[in-house]
Amino acid sequence: MNSAEANLALRRAFSLFPTGVVAMCGHNGNEPVGMAVNSFSTVSLEPPLVSVCIARQSSTWPKLNALPRIGLSILGADQEPLSRQLSSRNGDRFRDVALESGEETARFIPGATLWLDCTIADRLSGGDHEIILFEIRNTTLFPDIRPLVFHQSQYLGLSRAS
Ligand SMILES: Cc1cc2nc3c(=O)[nH]c(=O)nc-3n(C[C@H](O)[C@H](O)[C@H](O)COP(=O)(O)O)c2cc1C
């Protein structure tokens, strides 16, 4: 197996782990900046920490990294088109998106199931990704909104296991 094949095999393996989809958004003074991520994980209660892994070649992360506050929105089940838009390599990621303002530069997606208003607490090395530890400053819950699920590169919703 060459390295490209090994990379693809690992992507397939990782895709068997179901995740939510998170919109990571902010405003740099001129325009909104953001991207969709599914590497979100909860980390700690005290202090309140979550993590996200960012590919080292991301062109959007350096813009978010410069902001004092970043908004994390856990997308709702009907927001597949938005996830696609927020991960597109060309095109306006914020077309027709009415962002909600948080503290300072944080921006949120209406229709999400959870908003986390965050500051960056630490940056750790994670191979070809950087592990970003976010400290949560504010939470806004929308428990009646069901989450979007990403599994095997497909967008799904939740259903009861039994
Ligand atoms: C469902 C989904 C999950 C994604 N998760 C991540 C992720 O966890 N980390 C990451 O760096 N990119 C992730 N991406 C890719 C980014 O959204 C984006 O396409 C990529 O960073 C390239 O854009 P950029 O150069 O503007 O950063 C994901 C894309 C999709 C559609």
C-alpha cells in the first residue's frame, strides 16, 4: 500500500466514527470567516474545554486564530446545505447566512442546537493537524433542535437505537 492508499484507507476507517458537524465562525472586522469541522470533542469541565483538530494546510484557520472570540455552532439536522457551504473551497461561505453576533468577534448560526462562545486556550501538535483547545466562555442551548450527524461521509439525522 502506498501512502496515498494508506491515507484513503484511514479516512474510510475514521469515517465509521459518527460525529456532529460544527460551524466555527467569527468576524475579522471586514467580513465573516469560518469553516465546518467534525473533529469537535468535549475535553474538560473545570476548566470548561472542548477541542477541534485543524488541518495544517487550512487557509481559514489563520484568520480565525487571530480573533479574540470564536463561535462554535453545533449544526441542526436540516443544515446539511450549510455544512457544504461552510466547507466549500470557492464561493461565498456566508451567502444567505444571517449570523448572530456573540461577544466581540464570535458569530453563531441560527438553527443550531448549541452555541459555544470560546477563546483559544492552547494549541497542541497533532501530526498533520493542530489540536485547538477552546475555553468556553458562554453556552446557549437549543435542546429542541435535533443535531446533524456525519457518518461515512454522509449527512444523517438521529433515530432511536431500539
Ligand atoms: C463534514 C465536514 C467536516 C470537516 N471537518 C474538518 C475538521 O475537523 N478539520 C479541518 O481542518 N477541516 C475539516 N473540514 C474541511 C473544512 O471545512 C474546509 O473545507 C477546509 O478547511 C478547507 O478550507 P480552508 O482552506 O478555507 O480552511 C470538514 C469539512 C466537512 C464537510
